[in-house]
Amino acid sequence: MRGLWTYWGYLAAAALVVAWTSRAAAVVIAVLSLAVAAYASFQAPVWCGAVNRDGTYCRRNATGLLMGCGLRQHRWQKMKMIVLRQKTGDVSRALFPTAREKFQAFIAVGSLASAVATVVVPVVTGSGGA
């Protein structure tokens, strides 16, 4: 059961795809979209990726693309890197060191685009929606 709870965001992403293809209610799509974005940002199992003192990247386990590992210095370092943006290459290497992190970033951005498409587009076009 623990393994299922760790990866519930992937099930929500699959449910989001099914909801889009079956033309589910806009509320269902918006809730699933936000759930997948929150999972990828704050709960998905990833490597930390924070910069160590010797210039290498931390390979300890962390949760979510935006959070660091259990070390106090690493907890908010990735979020600070996004806000301060010293070097774009360093940010991308720290946030997305492996293909798993790149995939989770893809589903996070995709789910946010899904939420926008579900809520904003019908309002702007006047086609009734949320």
C-alpha cells in the first residue's frame, strides 16, 4: 500500500488524461490538474539536486521538484535558486538531474496548462464551462 501512496500522482495523471478524453466535467479536470501539479512539485520521489559545498549536486532522496532533502540547508535551496536565478544552467541541472525529474516537470507543467484550459478558456471564449 505504501508504494501506491508514493506514486498516487501518476494515477491522478492517468485519470486526468481519461477525464480529458471522456469530456468529464470542468470541475473534475481542474481538481485533477491541480492535484497532479501539487504532487509533482511537492511530493514526488526525486533526488535532492541542491548544490553541495564542493560544487557537486546532492543525490539524497527528496520529495517534489521544489523541495530539498532532509538537510536543513537544502530544504529551500531549490526554491531560492528559482527566485534568484543566478545561472539558468545551474537551475536546470539542479532541478532536473535525471529523466525522472524531467518527466515530473513535464506532468507538472502539463497539469497546470490543463487547469488553465479548463477554467480560463471557457470564460474567455464565453462557451459556458467552469
